[in-house]
Amino acid sequence: MAPEQLAPIVDPEAPVYVYVQVADHIAARIAAGRLKQGARLPGERDLAEQYGVAVGTARRAVRELRERGLLVTLPAKGTFVAGR
């Protein structure tokens, strides 16, 4: 993911949890092919900085995407876009 500032994606006034907004945005990037299978995501701290959210929120978004089957996390390796 490019180190762009993604804070405008998150709307704290929206009726959806912020972590869901972050997860949905990353999922959309995967669906659009901007994040390809096997691509490594930035660390949770970097994601938090890019989206302008707390580290815990970024962590919960990554967990949400793992539960959806879109990401896999390999200990000491990182988090990657899952294969189809």
C-alpha cells in the first residue's frame, strides 16, 4: 500500500465502526486489484498512521479482514493478502 494519507476515508460520524470502515477500504483495494494476492500489508502502526486511527483500531481491522478470509498473518513475517 502506498504511504498515502488515508484519513479522509474514515468518518467518525458514520453509523459504522471505524475499524469496519478501515477494513472495508482495504477490502475494496483488494477487490479492485490494487492489493494483489501475496502482497504484504504495512504493519499495524503504519496502517494506523495512514488511516489516522489508533493502533488498536488498525489491529481490529486486520483481524476483521482475517475473519473474512482476505488476509493471513504469518508470525514474525507479516500480514499478506490471502489467495483465492
